[in-house]
Amino acid sequence: MKLRSSVFACFILILEVIGIAVFLRGFFPVPVKSSFSSKNKLSDLPLEPLAGHPPNSSRLPQPLFKRVVIMLVDALREDFVFGSSGSVFMPYTRHVVERGSSHSLVAKARPPTVTMPRIKALTTGSIPGFIDVVMNLNSPALLEDNLIWQAKTAGKRIVFYGDDTWVRLFPKHFMEYDGTTSFFVSDYTEVDNNVTRHLDSTLKRDDWDILILHYLGLDHIGHISGPHSSLIQPKLLEMDDILKKIHSALITKEAEGSLPYLLVLCGDHGMSETGSHGGSSEPEVNTPLVLISPAFKRKAGMEKPGVVEQVDLAPTLALGLGLPISQNSVGRVIPGVLEETPLRDQLRFLHLNGYQLSCLLKDSMPDYEKVEGFEQFRVAEKAHGNWMKRYLEGNTSEVLTNMGKKVLKQYLEALAAMSSTLSKQLGRYDMYSMIAGMVFVFQLLLVLLLAMPEALSAAAAVDLPILSSLLSLPFYLLCLLLASVHVLVCTSAESSCYFCSLSWGLVFAAVAFSSAMFCILISIATRRLPLGPKIHWKSPLRSPGDEWSLSELDVLLLAGTAGHTLSLAASSFVEEEHQTWYFLLNTLCLTVFQDVCRKYFRERNGSGDEEEHLLPSKDSHAFPNPKSDIYSEKWLALATPPFTLVCCRLLRSLNQTGVQWAHLPDVGHWLNSSEHKMILSLLSAFCLVLIYLLVQRRCSWVSKVALALGLLGVYSYRAAVGNVLFPWQHSGRTTSRGTVEARFVYVFVLGILFSGTKDLLRSQIITADAKLKSRGLWEIYSGLVLLVSLLFRAHNLPVLCGCLLIQTLMAQFIWKKLHYDAAQTTIMHYWFGQAFFYFQGNSNNIATIDISVGFVGLESYVEAPAIFLTALSTYAGPLLWACHLVCYLSSERDRSPVSLSHGCYCLALLRSVPAAAYIVLVTVLRYHLFIWSVFSPKLLYESMHLLLTAGVCLFFITMEQNHSSSKP
């Protein structure tokens, strides 16, 4: 069965997406949970240890607090409270920390540092899986044991105001609530006012036990303008005033002889230097935790905050309220909270915490008895029983006190060891799904590699032996073997597997498909052997007599692509992947410069031939250019590679990215400061004018007008939101959301896209006009450029401008003049696309995703357009270069009609090699903890790149069909 190279590549890509989806289903593990479906109850609590006597009663100490107020400020960084500027940002809070009855702690959040997983950690005490990043967009109800459920079951009355993620996680748990959307990041005022407006009336009432407030404004400011914005201090002062109001009200309502209150100030996660979150940098994981209560000792001065895990708050609040600890909690009680309670109660609290951790340890690890913390807990429990025996006998000597302190220390060490062990045991991997997905993707990659000579031949077609493989004996034997393996795995697996839960029909289809792919792979490999018929692998643009040889450029492109794939085996190279692409791009420019010099200075085979090559390809057949124009093109070609080098070096300095140096100041920070707003305004205006000049050349006059008005709307939008200024504006004016201006631009984007699509359809259905088809493609591309210019932040407009300028120069003076074939051009486009992904400020860290662009032009949160706009802005660099590749190969009339097939195949191969190698690597390193903060985001990025490439290849196929139909 023969398939065109483009169809074959697209088919392989779609199957790879399915294979990676299966792999991800097994890779993102189910977090460590108890196998018992029920939740902890007071009746299930262990008896108090007592040596030499029948077990003591299941006595519980008296609750420590009557009322608890949790004030959660989204994205509150530790240095906002405890840092040098804390006394300026939050003066009252700082006073309480230094002189009040409080405990000051730094709570470390585990990645992923996004809101929904952090709320789960705070309420369940467990460490959520990385897949919760995706579920953060639409949080389902939380069914596992948690603090909110325990409090409601115990009759506690809970009131909540703030982020509606809580309402979705805990439906029907709150006596009273008012949720606000957390995704509309343009709003940082009303979103907090909607919480604060309930405070006065609620604090006067006595009909609640737990009050939870979740403020989002600080997080939204971070997403919009970063942690060093002028908006940060007013917002923190507002939060400080709210804390003061709550604290004063609690002090006023405190009754003599009743249990004290507890006021908790905390953050769910921090904020990176760019204002985002999701990664594992120190500013993102370090959050303040301030516990305020008259039950604590009054401080005499500022003390260095202690360090705890964020999950430690859940067991601390549970024991403080007299509730059972959640079954799946891996946290340990904060010792400072218990320091003023009697020694017997302290030991009992620690015993309850240790018993819960030991039960979870038993349920999650077969060899739990070998865990050091478990044995320490057994020793401490036995010593606790001996202490209780003496205590009940009435012994009040100092020896008993010292013995109790020793038991206390043993408990704390045991809790620390068990909590650490459980935290490292992040989850149970579905190894069956991981291996099945890995084998499937690897089979597809091998088929893609073995088909390369045929796919890149002059015929641009791949002969797949599908029928012969399906009728062969090995196919049926493989089906029986894989079916037997499936039955064996499903009957012997200790944990649940995704494949084992599928119907036999789906399993048989998967088994048959995998067996067929293996047989096809063997058949193609057999054809590649010397005994088989030889496929002549020749460049489609070279004469039949030429032998295939690799130039210096070919060697660089192959070695660079393979070297990049190998570099992904090291976590440091994944974190700083942008450095790899910057190096490869610089080397590519130098190699291209060598080719240009060779063409114009070394290989002078005849002035007539040289002048013919130098003639411009567009409308130049009637009148040849003067000799001065020929030489000007020659020097422009010579200047293009050095200019590209300079351009890329300047773009690198705009945004610091990666992990190691992301915190360092860059040109983007300098431009975004209020002192340099006029410079940013001039730069933005210049870039928008240059974008228009570069893009409008191939558009119709209607699209040119629409593009000009759209770019004017882009500047108006940036002026409305306060990023830039018009000459008649002053910097202190009131800003808006820019909704009207953004929608004004959307109208012209849709108009240009409609015009381009209309021309494409006309060229395919009504008339086979290659010029009309080329204009339609470039108009679609210009519409995409206009949309990206709206979504890019003002300081990133030079990145878009540089992208278009390099594309124009390389297409006019390098790819066309040096006659690079489709494979070479495709690889160069791919390299540039990857580099521009990092020029934008992106990295393999979720924290660099700018979610604020998902709300450009929206009055409220709408899920589908928000996700689309965020994805488009994030992958704008690779997408623009991939679209330019389609336009360039389609518009080159002098090229072979198979160039689109070759480009599509090369693009698919470039994306498949690192993706397949990456899942093999992750499978090997699955037990290493650091893969969660480094490799998991990269795996998601690779999956998104595959989806993007599959879409581009579908467009390739359409354009190839159109190209063929337009041939006379």
C-alpha cells in the first residue's frame, strides 16, 4: 500500500499522540492513598498507650481552639512578610510576628505550585499528583478524606468567601459561601472586594466555627505585571488591614474562660520573578505561615522563621479542633502549637499523628517494617506506655518529666522519618500502561526512520506492506503472545491497571495493531538489508547522475538534532534547554554564512550562471535587474547570517529563562519599569510599524487596510491597560481592561482570516490559480501574526518583529538563492521555531506560562477561548515558523511538487525522535523524585508539540493537494 510521505507522516503523528496519551495515563500516578474507602472517625482512633495493664481508654485531649479563621492570600511570597520590605508591605502583620502571640513559619509547597493542588494539600495533608495541573482548570469534587469533611461531620459550621475552587472541591460543605472566579486575572480589585464585603457582618456573628477567606488579587497582579510591580504594595497593605480587622474582632469576641481562637495567615504558593507560578523555584515554593492565638507565648522580638511542609497544616488544624487526621495525610503536627499544653496531651497528640502515618505506611509499602521511622514509632509508643504507667501511679518527680521529654523527642523523630518516606513515595505508577505506550511510540518511530529513504526520494511515497503483514504467520503468533501477556499481567497485578479495565474488544484491537506494526517494521527492515531491492536515496532537486553526499550543513543539522535529543537525558540540560538551542542556532548561522561565502566568492563557474541565480524570482522574467541591484543582493545575502546572529543575541537579552538564572534582571524587566514607559512606547510603536511593512507585502489591499487598523488597535489596547502611552497621555492616568480595544482587533483578525480562507477555497474549487492560493496562505499567516501581536506583552513585540524580519531575509537571500532543499529548509525552520519559543521567555517550567493572555478581550472567564489564547501565545514561536514553512514551500513555483511532502515528513521526524526518546528516559528514571519538577512539565510540552505538529501536517496535506491541482 503506497502512501504519500505527508499522509504517512501525519498518520504516524496521530498514532504517536495516542501512544503518548496511553503513556501519560500510566505516568501520572495515583497519589498515595489508603486502600480503605471510608474516612477516619473518632471511634477508630487508637487507645492511649499504657504498659503492664489492659489498654487505656481512647481519651482525646480537649480541642486547643474554639474558632479558626484561615486567611489565604493567593501567591503570597515568604519575603512579602518576613523579608526586608515586610515592615513596609504588611506593617501590622510584621508587628504581630515580632511582638505578638504568634508562630512564624515558612511553609514549603511541593510542585506543582498551582492553586487546586495546593488547596488539596492544605485540606488533606497529601501531596497531589502532577496531573492536578490539568484538573486545576475544572476541579471536580474532592472525595478523599479531608479536613473540611471531618469538620462538617463533627458539626462544625463553616463559612467560606473567595476562590470558587473551594466550592467545586467541597460542594454542600459550607454553611454559607460566596465564590469568585480565579481565572479572570485582569481583575485584581473586585475579586477581593467581593470577599471583604462580607467580613463586617460575619465577624459580628457567633454562628460559625471556621471561617475561610481566599484572596486572589495579589496572584492576579503577579500574572499581569510581576512581583516588583507598583501595584504589589497597595494590595499587600490592603491585606494587612484586613488581617488587622479580623484580629481585632477576634480579640473583642474572646470570652473569659473559653477556648482561644486561632488566626492563620498563609499562601497557597509563591510567585516567581516573572509573576507566574507552577514550578519549583524558591520564590514559588516558600510561603509564609503565621499562626496567631492567645494560646501561644508572646514574643520579645523578631525570630528566624522555622521551616515546615505545607501539608503539616492539615494535621495541626485537625488536632487543634479535636478532629481525626485525614487518612491520606503525610504531614506531621507543628510542635510549636502544642508547647503550652500539658505533657500528657502533647504525647497523645503526637501518638495520634504517628498512628495515622504508620497506618498509611502499612497500606502503601509492602516492606513497611524495614522503614526506619516505623520502628522508631514502635519504640516511642512503648516508651509512651511506660511513661503513662508511672504518670497514672501519681509519680510527679523530675525523672518522669525528663522521661516524657525524651518520649516526645522520639515521637518527633519518628514522625519526621515516616512523613519524609511517605512524601518521597509520590504515587503508584501504572507500569503496564507506561510500557505499552512506550513500546507503541517506539515502534512508530522505527517505522518512520526506516521509511526515510523512500519518503525523501523523488517519488515522495512510502510502500507499507500492510496486507502481507496481516496475512503472515508471525502476526497471529504475536497476537496470541501479547494476549497471553495481557491476561498474565491483569491476573497477577497487585494494583489496578488502566488496560485491565478495558473491554476485550478494545484490548484485542490494541494487540492486533501492535502486532501489525511489528510485522510492518520487520518487513521494511528486511527491505533495507543489502539483499533486498535498493532504494536510491537522492535529493529531489539534484540531477539523476549526482551521487548523494552530505554537506557541512547536512552534518550540522543531523548532528545537532541528534545531540539535542541525547542532551535531554540530563535534568540540567532540560532545565536550561534554551542554551542548547541558542548554541545550535548560532552554529547554524555561521555554517550558512560559510555557504554564502562559498557561493559568491569560491564557486564562480560562470558570470552568466551567477547573474541568473541572483535575479529575483518574482516578476523578473521580463526585465533583468541592473548590475548594481545584482551586487546589492549579493551583499544583502552576505549580511543576512551575521544580522541574524546579532538579532538573536539581542532577543536573548529580553527575557531570562530556564531555572538557574531566571531570577536575574533582563531587558524586559527594565522596559516594564514605570521609569522607562516612554521608551517601551516608542519601541512598541516602531515594532508594530515594522511588522506591518514586513507582513503586508503579499496581502490584498483590503487585508492591508485591516492589518493597519488591527495593529493600531493593538497599540490602543496596550495603552488602555497601561503598558504604553500615547503622546497626549500622562503616565498617572487610570487604566482599564482594554476589552473594547481587544475586541476591535479580533474583528480585523477574523476579517483577514476569512479573506485568506476565501482565496484558498477559490483557488482549490473554482480556479486552479497558484497566485491566488499563495495570497490566501500569506493572508492567513498575516492574520495569525496580528493575533499574536495582540497577545504578546509589549516588551515581547521585538521578538515577533525579529521573527518576521529573519523569515523575510532568510527566504529572500538564503533558502531561495542557495537552493536548499525541502528537508534542509524544514530542519532550519524547526530550529528557529524552538529558539523563538525560548526568546519569548518560555521554559520547561509551568511557571513561565502567561495565563493572563487567556483573558484578553473577555469580560469574564470562558474556558474554551481562554485555553486557546493561552496555548497560542505560549507556542507562538514554533507555530509561526511552522506556518511560514507551509507558506514558503507552497509559494515556491520552481520547486518540485514533492517538496511539501518532504517538509511534512521531516517535521514529523524532528518531533517524533525527542518525544520517543523522552518517554523511554522517563520510564527508566520513574523512581527519581526530581522528575516531577523537571521532567513532567517537559513531557507535557512534548505532547503539546506533537499535537501542534500533527495539525501543521494536516495543513501540509491540504496544501500539497492544492499544489497538485493547481499544476497545469
